[in-house]
Amino acid sequence: QVQLVESGGGLVQAGGSLRLSCAASRSIFSINAMGWYRQAPGKQRELVAGITSGSRTNYADSVKGRFTISTDNAKNTVYLQMNSAKPEDTAVYYCHAALLLRGVMYDYWGQGTQVTVSS
């Protein structure tokens, strides 16, 4: 199993920056993929950025060039650096981990952290 604890959310002005952190309860080397999702009121949860155990990354088109996902393996932590924030980035951000165990992929989620971008 994996426990995920997010931190770093808050209020930021448009054009500003924020860094989200997600601390995992086990070595992220053992996790197949991690990512950040977000869910705005009345909308479906969507993938923002992902990173695999092989360090391949992918981003939603809406955040490419503005957000960066990275890891600190020594701290078992995944980060989401948010630059040039826009009001439409306002959402609850969730950390996600995908773990393959005995041929079955399991999904784990953090509790979510609120990000509000003011115009």
C-alpha cells in the first residue's frame, strides 16, 4: 500500500507561483507512476501531470510550459511546480500513485489540497 500526503496548496495571484508536495509512505522507486490530478467545482477530475518510474513525464495541454513535475527520491516526494498561474487553475489538487502488485494495478490518492488563483 501507499499513503500519500499533499501539502503546499493555498491562495496565489494570477501570474504567481506555487509548489505542491506529495510525500509517499514508501520508496517512489517502487511505484510505477505518480501524478497530479485536479478537480474544479462541477467538473471531472483531470490529469495535470504524470511521471513514471523511468522519469518519463506528461502534461495536460493546458499546463504545458507552466507546470513542472519532479521527484526527490531521497525524500520519497513528488512535486508540482506551478508557474504563471491562471484563475482556471483553481481546483483541488490530488496526488496519485499507481502500484503494480502481483499483476494488478492499484490506484492510491492523497486527501487533496486546495489551490485558488485570484485574478
